[in-house]
Amino acid sequence: MGINTRHQPQQQQQPQPPLQQPQPQENLQRLDEVEQRVEERDRKHHKFLKGLANFIKGKKKKDP
């Protein structure tokens, strides 16, 4: 007699609890925070690349 694997009971998946959706106000606040971080990063990158381009061109940093 061999083991018959066709008639094994199937495992039932546990129902997943519904994910709680963030409130619209929370979404907007999070979006504002992300946008601020992106803008700050873009400013830093722009400043770095401009400084790098000036360095390659041989320009000196201006004294304030």
C-alpha cells in the first residue's frame, strides 16, 4: 500500500483582517512631509552639482 496524497485535506487560509486605511488628513500630511524632503534633497543636489560644475570650470567660491 502506498501513501495516497490526493485525498489529504486542504489547509484553509486564515482570513486576513482588513487593513485600516489612513484618513485623508493623514495622507495629506504625509504627502507634505515627503514633498518637503524631496525639495530639500533637490536643493542640496542642485547646489552640489553647481559647485562641481564650477570646480571643473576652475571657478572659485565667492566670499560672502
